Amino acid sequence: MVTDPISDLLVRLQNASRVRKTSIVVPFSRMKLAIAEILAREGYVGEIDKKKTELAIPLLYKNGQPAITGVKRISKPSRRMYIGVRDVHPVKRGTGLLVLSTPAGVVSGKEAKVKRVGGEVLFEIW
């Protein structure tokens, strides 16, 4: 049993991209689906294939290099981290992505600024 399913998803994405896999399959949850949709919208993964019990997430590569080069989990089950909208800053000078869980749903840092909402910082990806 996995105690932190979001970290499990991120580690699977990072490890699979490092060994040049074409896709990964993870157990389905609405949170993982929302995260995968944000990553697909931002160009880190391909179009998601969702089934009843699992998500198939294709990985993308740019010029032979993985689109995902690093991931950092910020908020963990043992320590939750929250920020306001004023504290949302670019990741890796704008080349990365910040993902937050807010009252408006799971959103990227850019969307949080537009919607003027803060929340729990889930992770950074670049």
C-alpha cells in the first residue's frame, strides 16, 4: 500500500522518463487525473488515457531529452505547506511548473495567479 500516492506518481514519471519509457500506468484517482491533466496541458506528458481503474500517461521527449528532468515534492503527508497568492513565484526562472491544490481545484501556479487563489503547494516540476 502506498502512503503518498502523489509522490508515487511523480517518482514513476521521473524514473520512467530517465530510462526512456514511452508511458506509465498508475492506479486511478481523481487527484492523479487532475495532476496529469495539468501536466498534459503544460506539455510535460501526452494525452491521458483514463480507464475505470487506471491511468495510462504517455511521456514526451524534446530533441531526444525527457520533458521531465526533475521533480520536487513540497507538501508531504507529514508536513503540509500552504501559500497565499502573493507567494506564488516562477519555478526555475519560468521554465518549471508549480502545482497547487486550491479551493478552485488543482491548478498550476500561473492559473492560481489568474484566479487569485492560494492553497497547498503539491510539487514543482521542471
